[in-house]
Amino acid sequence: MTDYKHILVAVDFSPAADIVAKAALDVVRRYGASLSLIHVVDYLPPLGFGDDFTPSPTLLIDEHELLEQGRVSLKKFATKLGLETTRQQILAGMPKQEILHAAEEQDIDLIVIGSHGRHGLNRLLGSTARSILNDAPCDVLAVRIKE
């Protein structure tokens, strides 16, 4: 097993996020590693359809507001776990891509994510956790969340 130096925890603010973060903290303590938290706002702005498309104001969502809400939520999450001084990153985009990019950019040794362990059709459609497991540039700890 590798000596982990920098661990990245993907936070989605689901009820299981605490379980995932606590699993990461166990590894952090074991290896004396640094910890970073990341939350990806999964938002795609409405696409225009040429000159004829005028989006309804209800379709227009302020991406900056979503990112700010994410920052506030991640700060509260970190405070709840006593991680106020931990690096916190909020990004907009596709979670898989942004998490993998952050891992490469920050020389992450371990990504910690939650995995719901779904079966059947949900399993066939894929998940962020499985995508990260397949494409990560480092080790991945997928914390099984029982539903």
C-alpha cells in the first residue's frame, strides 16, 4: 500500500457525505496526509438554438450564485467536521471530469468518494463513482453507502 500524502474527498452534500468524509479522515490520520475537499456543481447552462431561441427567464440560472451556494455549503460541511482549515474547492462542470482534473493538477494520491452500489438498470447507466474508479490517475477509496 502507498503512503498517502494528499487525499481528495468528493463531497455531494448527500446524507452519506459525512460517512465518506469520516472514512477519509481515518486514512488522513493513519498516514499524516493532507486533505482537500471538492464539490462540483453539476450544472449545464441552457443551450441556444440559433437566433430564434430566446431562453425563458426561468431557464436562466446564475452560475455564480450556484458556485457561491456551493462555497457556503462546503464551508458549513467542513466546519461541522472540524475541517475549517482544509483546502476547499468548488467547481462547475461534470463531476467525473472535474474531480479527475483536480486530482491530476494537485498531485492527489487518493480520491475518496461514496458509492451507492446500485444494481440493475442504474448499474448499466453508470455512475460518477465507477467513472472515477476506471479513470483515476491515483488510488480510489469508494466508500460503500447502504441505502
